[in-house]
Amino acid sequence: MRIRLTLKARFILVAGGAVAAVALAITAVAFLAIRTDLQNQVRQEVAGRADSVVRQAQQYHGHIPAGWVPPHSSGGFANLTYTQVVTSDGEVWAPPGDLQLLAPSAAAIEVAAGKQDAFYSFARINDVRAMVLTEQIGPGLAIQVAEAVTTTDQEVSSIGTMLAVLSVVGVLSATLLGWAVARAGLAPVGRLAGVAEEVTLTGDPGRRVEVRRRDELGRLAMSFNAMLGALQRSLDAQRRLVSDASHELRTPLASLRINADLLLEHPEMPAAERTEILARVADQVEELSRLVVSVTDLARGEPLQKERSQVRFDAVASDALDAARRDWPKTEFDADLSPCTVDGSADRLRVAVKNLLDNAAKFGPPEGPIQVRLADGELIVRDHGPGIDPDDLPFIFDRFYRATSSRAAPGAGLGLAVVREIALGHGGEVTADPAPGGGTIMRFSLPGRRPPDPAANGGAAAGRPGVMAAPAAGS
């Protein structure tokens, strides 16, 4: 079964593990250093005793008598010291009764024969652990001096136990400290998680995380609060969109239903009048379709279609003007459209121009006039309405934004946002400025504009509006 640890538990384990590793390393180094120092002290004592034996043996000038034993070797390891002589034949010279205390090793015999250097080793004498120095004292003879290390081993064991206890205490202290630090350090994360869970359960992004620090966790909390604020604004905008869109679509849908009812209730209607009503219905359905497509594209955030063509911007604007005059029959549109060609989408440009015209007609006087000028790829739409408040001017192209003065008017605050998206998708821009004498001037500018090919003027008028036709034969 897989165990899942919380972030706090992982933090405590990592902190405790790191401290434990450091403590164990320090303990091991300290233990080895102390043990080596104590053993060096024993070596010095053994070496000193061996030097004393060598000086005594020097009085024989290399002719040590058989069976010679240093004087202080008596006592049978009673004082925890012991000395014996080993010959190259493996014979041991020791005090009577002590011949079996320390059996000579092969290495000791080789030292006596001069085949190996002096060395230290450990052995047990009368069940007591001792350090033994084997050193040559003459031809065919080697001295072995032993010193008990019982006291040294006890000190090493005591120090090792003390270091182990200190290591355990250090690890426990580090674990407790890590728990306290994790609890304090991860408290903002816990509060953030609590707010996120509450927002998930209630669906209300109005909660905020209290920010009490300026470190990375504080930045995380501020970013989370900013995200909740953006989410709340988005939800508010969606609610306004649902409310306003239902109001915006209700009028054209009601008009469509009225026209449809007229056709159903009056089958004897003259053909000319019936044709006019059907044409009006078809135009309204097409405009609704374009609006739905634009809103859908804007909501998805999809880029402008990749396939573009050479578009007669003046023809597109003229087509949008015809639709605006139909939708706003009482409004006067004064248009002056100079021929120009741009690279883009005729359908999207038509939506942008129509939205600008609708915006001018909606907020201008009922009778107008509305001036529309197109020259060198820049479309200017000027109305004579009350204008835009300076506080609202920087935000009128934002999605779902509606100025305070226009809240009572129908609309979802998407028209100008769609215009900006289309302008940016074509590499252009749209701006709004106060007009001299009142009203607003909207400028929709596209790059790379140029006059159309004169040979294509006739073809553009006869073909699909807004799309460049092929040059006439013989041009």
C-alpha cells in the first residue's frame, strides 16, 4: 500500500533526515578522532617500555644470553603489562609460568629473523585485550611488549555512548524544530488551501487569503488573491453577459417572430410586400448569425483565420453601411468611401465596421447625422452624441465593459471589444477620441493599405462584396 505524506510531514522528514545525517557524520568523525588519540597514547606507553627493554639488551653488545627476560617482565600480567622475547625458531623466553600467556605469531618470528619490520597488533592475555609491539632487539631475537587497553576501551565506549545520545537528542530536537518551522511556515499554504476548498464548495470567489508576510509564500497568497479577483470579475462579466445578451437578442428575435407571424396570418399579402418582409427576415437572420459567430470567436480567444485574401475595404464598408441603414432607418449616414485594398477577412471586417456604425447610431441622436470616411485604409466614424466620459474612455474596448451612462441602453458590452480583436488580428488598431463640438470619433486603421487595381473596380462591384475580383480579360 502506498503511503501519501503531507507537505508538512515531508518537510519534517527532510529536516530530520538532514540533521540526522550531519549528526551521524560528526559523531563518527569525533568518535574516530577520540579513539585514535587514546590508542596513540597507549602506543606511546608501549613504545616507551620497548625502548627501555632495548636499552637493557644493549648492555650485552649483541650477545644476549639464552633465556634472557627483561627484569620488569615478572608478575604474569598482574600489572596489566607484559614482556617476552621471541626467537627466530619460535621459542619464547618468558618468566616461569608465563610461557603460555602470549603465543608467538608467524609475523613475530619473521621480525625476530629480520624479515619484517616492527609492528603493533592486538591480542588477548588472560582474557584481557592488550596492544602488543613486536620489535627486533638482536640477531634472531624480537621483543614483544604488551599493554592492556581495558581502560582505553572503556573510555572509547563511554565516549561513543555519549556521542550517540547527543546525536539522538540532536535529531529529536531538529525534528521538533522542523515541525514548529513547518507549522509556522506552511500556515499560509494551509489558509490558501482552505480558501480554495471553500471557493470550490460554494462557488463564490469573494473570499481572500490574509497576507501577513513579504516572502515567496506572501507572494503566492497575493497572486492567489489576484486570481480570485480576476475570477470574480470574470463571473460578474459572464452574469452581465447573460443578462444583457438575453435583452440584446430579444429585440431582433421578436422582430423576426413578428415578421413570421405576418406571413402566416396574411397569406393573401401581395407578393411585393411578402418579398420585402422575407428579405428583411433573411437580412436579420444573417446579422444574428454574424453576431453569434463574432461573440463565439471572441469568447474562445481564437486568432484570425489564417487564409486571407485581398479585400476591397471600401466595398466591405459599403455593405456594412447598407445593413446599418436598414437597422437604423431614421438615422442619416453621411459616407465618403475612397477605394482601397487590404489583406484580411471580408467577413470579420464587415462585422467590425457594422459594430462601429451600430455604436454610433445607438448613442448618437436618433436622426444623426453620422459621418463615415474611408481613406488610405483608415475608417473614421463620427457621431454627434453626448460623447464618452474621460473616466470611461480607456476601458470602452474591454470585454463586457459598459460605461455608467450607457447601462440603460441595450447591449452586452461586446461590440467594441469585437472591433478591437478584429483590428489586432489584422495588425491594426482602433481608437476613440472626443470630437470637437461634442460626440466621439472612432478610428479603425489597418496597415499595408493601397488603392485598388483600376482594372478590378468593375469586377468588385459585380462579384461578392468586399472580395477582389480577377482582372477583366485583356487588361
